[in-house]
Amino acid sequence: MTELMPTLFTATLQTLAMVTAAVILCVIFGLVLGSCLAITSPQGMAPSRGIHELLAIFSNISRSIPFLILIVVLLPLTRFLVGTSIGTAAAIVPLVIGGTPYAARLVEAALLDVDPGLIQAVLTLGASPSQAVWKVYLPEAIPGLIRAFTVLAITMINFSAMAGAVGGGGLGDLAIRYGYQRFRLDVLASCCIVLILLVQIIQFTGNNLARRFDRR
Amino acid sequence: MRGQSIQRNSPITYTAPSAVYVRGLTKRFASGAGAALDAVDLEVPVGAIHGVLGSSGAGKSTLLRCIARLEKPDAGEIVVAGSDWTSLTGAQLRRERGKMGIVFQQLHLLSSRTVAANVALPLELNGVPSAEIAPRVRELLEWFGIAEKAAEYPAQLSGGQRQRVALARALATKPRILLADEPTSALDPETRTSVLNMLRGIRNQLGVTILIITHDLRSAAEICDSLTVLDAGRVVESGPASQILNQPSTDVTRRLLAHTGSPGTTRFPVSLVHFDELGQP
């Protein structure tokens, strides 16, 4: 068991590195894409069927491809962006591309949860559309956005388990290669326990943050 | 200013300049999207408290949304504080918005901002330097008696306090006109009285012209100088409040009066302060 600890520790760090980097990028891209989806949606500030449909199709494409297959399909792009298609850094590319549309849909839902009457009221106070987004839409949606990003982070942990396919390392990779293929049940169980702990910590932190920001 | 001495269908001729002047306002919707308006005329003299009365579906909300320019009218004219708002859009409309403060029925305070930050919002949006915002906000909160609530969030306040915050926010840019959507409905009697007193104070002490849109005839009777009765998207009656309440000339008005439990013959207390005594703010 003790000889397992360094390996488990490295794998946990790899998972955390992949997930943190992917979540940060997904949050940035997801906020942009999700805001555009919400603003152009039929219930949004500036409904535009054409733009909304286009963005929706775009965000549905990568969500419809199983993540393991997405990794393989994206190998050339990964090689182009990162210089290699193998390793933890390479795994971040499919994670971000797979996670962004998912994040965007979560952001869209959180934003559409903001009372449209509130946006109209703020427009009558003299807000420009961009002021309405930055000063009202996003700040009012913060508790919802925190909950959305909590779900995103947990999904990214799930996705990252498949990153072993490109030598990304991490807990999922360790569990499959040592735990499953070499019949090391102790490795399998340890990986699962660490994963469960990670998810619990993320959910707990997310819930608390959301509650702290929720003034309603 | 527009709207001087305009002869109307009703026998009343206003001689004071209009704060809000609406002529032939027409708005149609695809079925179900909202109540239509048909050639609505409305004049609110400077310094008046004017009420637009009507039951639900009469077109009150559509009228409010058109005057607030959240909707573009299909036809007609909207003049606010001397500027033609009818076809303003974008930045031009935003620059004009400071002339008219609006309090919505649901108040629409920002739950993520403190009381002070809510009141500061229109000033921030209009590019007022932050050094000037704080004193103005303090002044407003003190005027409305909620200075000690500055750092609290709307959810922590009572209904009456929230109403004060909404009024303070609507008046932050020192508008000449206040448009109030159902300011007294869904309030308990005590809070209702206090809101009416505040509206009187806003007109009498700050010299702000007030346009109230409501189905609450009792409040309108207590506070309005003049009234316009709306039914099925048309103006059915318009004139001094005392005249309309005591000698209603249409069945629509009589029905409205009957619904409040007061027959048309009851004398309503009508605000004694008249706009012409105030002069222009």
C-alpha cells in the first residue's frame, strides 16, 4: 500500500492539473458562448433566431460525440496546438473542446434564469446592452453560474478519466492500467476513493460559494 | 415645449406645458402578445399627478411600455419633457432616459446589489463620476428615510422599504417625470398610505411630475389631480379627478367605481394641491 502512495499522489496531481486548466478555459469560453446563446435566445435580451440556431448547432456537435472518440478525432488539432498528442497538456485540448459547449449550455440556463423584467427595468435606467450584460445579467446570475461551474468541474473529472487514451495520466488512467489491466484491486479502489473525495470537495465548495453569493 | 393648449375630444383644455404628451398612440400585437392600443391621447401637465385607470387587459401595461419606450408604437407620438421619444433608439434614447424615472410594479431591484448600489446604478450607467455618486446616493437614501439600510440587500427589507429603494433609484438621475406602475397594489393599507404620502412629497417637494398607471381607483382618487380612463385600448374619459370620480360620464368608469365598492355618487377626497400652483420645477 505504501509503495502505491507516490503513484497515487502523482496521478491525483495530474487529474487536478488537467481539470483545473480545462475548467478555467471552459469557464472563459463557456461564458462567452453561453452569454451569446442566452442573449440571442427567444427569451433573451436581443432575440435572434439565426445566430442562436447557429451557436446551438455548433455547441451540439461536440456534445454529441462521445468523449473518447472526440479525443481521437481531435488528435491532429491537439498536435498542432500543443506540439504533441501525448501527455497531460495534450489531454487539455479535447477536455476544453468537449467541455466548452457543455459549459455554454449551463451558462445559458443560468442567465435565462434572471428575470427578463429586471433587464428591461435596467434598460429604462439608461443601460446599454453591454452594460446590461456586465452590470446586471452576469452579476445577478452569479449564484446560478457558480452552481453551473460546479457541475462542469465534476463533469471534467469524469472526462479526464478518459485522458489516459492519450497518455494524459491521472486517476482514471491509473485505475484502468494498474487497477483493471494488472488486477490491482487496491489501486482501483484507491483511485475511486480519491475521485469520490474530489467530487465531494468540489460539490461542497460550490454549494457554499453559491449560497454565500445568493442574496435573494 | 409641446402640447400647449391642445383641444381634445373632451371639453378640457390644458394650458400648462405637458410633461408627457401622447397623441394617437397605436400599438397592435400578434394575438395574445399583449393588449392593443388604439389612438390613445394623453397629456400630463408639468407638476401634475396624473392617473391612468383601467381594468386588466385595458392596455395599461402596453401604454406604460410604449411611454417607457420598451415597445415601439405602430403609430402616434410620444413627447417626454419636450423631446420627441416616438422613434428614438439606441444611444439617443439612452441619453434621454434620465428625464423620466420609472418604478415598476415588481420593483425589479437587483438582488446582487446593496440598497446603496441599487440607487447608484442609474448614475453609474449614465457615466456620473464616482465621486459624485456617493453623496447623491446618501442624499436620496436620507430623503426616503432608508439611510441606515444602505449596506443591506433588498431581500432583507420590508415591502415598503423596497418600494422606497425603487423610488430612490428612479429619482437618482433627477428626472422631471416619474412613471409609476401600480405603485400601491399588493401593499398593506399602512404601507399604501406611506407610499401615497411619498409620491405627494416627490411632487410637492421635488417638483417631479408623476404619471401613475393603476387599476387601484381608491389610490388614484386619493392622490391624482387628473385621470384618464382606459378601456379596450381606447381612452374613454379624461379630465380632472374630481369630475371623473363624481360625475363619471361613461359606463366603463361607472363600472370601475362600482368595483371599488363606492358608487359614482360618493365624493372622493381629491388632492387639493394643483399643478398650476407649483409652477415649473
